Amino acid sequence: MELHDVWFVLIAVLWIGYFFLEGFDFGVGVLTKLLARNRPEKRVLINTIGPVWDGNEVWLLSAGGATFAAFPEWYATLFSGFYLPLLLILVCLIVRGVAFEYRAKRPEESWQRNWETAIFWTSLLPAFLWGVAFANIVRGVKIGPDLEYVGNVADLFNPYALLGGLVTLSLFTFHGTVFVRLKTVGDIRERARKLALRVGLVTAVLALVFLLWTQADKGDTTSLVALIAAVASLAAALGAAQVSREGWAFALSGLTIVAAVAMLFLVLFPNVMPSSLNADWSLTVTNASSSPYTLKIMTWCAGIATPIVLLYQGWTYWVFRKRIGTHHIADAAH
């Protein structure tokens, strides 16, 4: 296996890790409107992800940085063609971080309510737009002979991409409900179980249609295996959530994300950004990659730094592993 193939796999792993981790905290952000009934419950939901949300975004920075260094042509074409959607995601992530930190800085109800609304929208929009972006990458976009994007923003919001956005939004929300079940106590935990069933059923329908569409259009035997794994994991996660096996439900909903994203990268390879105008104009792991020397240096750096990051992030989750409820929220914070 060539180094550019290795780095395609590594970038896929980084995106899978990002969607697995950021997926549930996007979902929890959406649940601040769908699940919480009062301010203490919203505080409980925010506190479940408070210690970890910023660490989860490290995976996005790593995926973006690795793409820039390993496949500069892919990075350049992607960010020039998807400029407005990616800019909107970036703005949402910035506002979302500020909202987490500033929400409790003042006691006024209007101040806190406005920041909670910001958390909801800046969780919902990226969850949707990431699906739109990756669906377009897999489907193919208008790339010309100079390997530059020649379409417009409207081209990105086609039926397949919109369905991809709805899949990621619903899947992340389901992942979030399962995480809330795992991390809370009291009435909110029971309501999360009921909501998980409704959201999970909607997710199952949307995901099945999207994955079957992808398989029929571009799939092969390996992607079919990933599709079956994703569907089976989602069904098992729904079952585990209903019998209060929260740990299994969370692991299985995460496995659904892993299998679904893996399927997208499997149907994409060896392309990194197919051209819908002419297959010869597609960006591939070969024509979009950096030099072998650059990839070699990157491999050494990743081999040293990655285990350290994984150990630290794992330790963070271990420290903040206990469940919380409204009785843990001080009266002054209400």
C-alpha cells in the first residue's frame, strides 16, 4: 500500500472519529429544545457535554489539517467549491463555543435563553450541513479540467445531498438521546428513552434510503458489507435503548456512524473528489496528494502524537464518567 493510500485511510478514520464524538454532542445541543422542559434540565444536558465538546472538535482540526498536508489539491478544491457551507459551519462552531462559555456569565433569564437558542441552532445546522457536504463529495461535483470546482452553491443542495443532511442530523440526534440516557438520572432519562425510539425510527428510514441509493449508484461488495453493518447496528441500538442497556445502545449507535461513514469512504476510493462532468477530471489519491517525502514525515509525526492525544482524551471521559441530574444543579444556577 502506497503512503497516499495510507493517508486516505487515516483521514477516513479521523472523520469517523469526529462524527462519532461530535455527533452525540451535536445531538445533545439539538435536544436542548426537543427534550428539556425547563432551565435546570437544559443545564443538565449542557453539562453532560461541557467537559468534552471542545476535545471532540480536535478531531475536526486533525482531519482538516491532515487533508491540507496530505492532499492539498483536495483541500483547495473542496474549500473553494464548498466555501459558503463550510464557512457557515465554521461560524456555527465559533458561536457554539462562545455560547457554552458565556451562557452562565449573567443571571438574566433572557441572556441565558438567547445563548441556549444559539446552542440549539449551532448544533442543528452543522449536523445537517456535514451530511450535505459529504453526500456531494461521494456523488461527485462539477470539477473542470484544471481540477477546480466550476459549479455554484445551488448545485450542492441537490436531492441526494439534502437527504444526506437529514440522515446525519437525525442520526446525530439519536446518538445524542442515547448519550443522554447514559449520562443522566431522573425523569429526563426516561423521556430520552421514549424520544430515542421515535428519532431512531425516523433515522432508520432515512438512513436506509440514503445508503441503498449510495450502494445502487456507486457501491461494491465491501460497501455492501458496511451498509449491512450500519443497518444492523442501528436496529440493535434501538433495541438496546428500549431495554435500558445504555452502554450497549451508545456503542451500537456509534458503530452505526462508523459503518455508515466507512461506507462513504469505501465507495469514494480511489477518488477523493469525483468530477460529475468527466471522470478523467476527478481528484484521486494519486493526483491530489503531496510528495512521498511529505507523507513520510507526516506518518512519523502522526505515529508519535496520536497515541498521546487518544490517551488524554480517554482520560477526560473517564474523569467525567458519572451521571448527573437536576439535583446536581445549584439553585443559583437555575
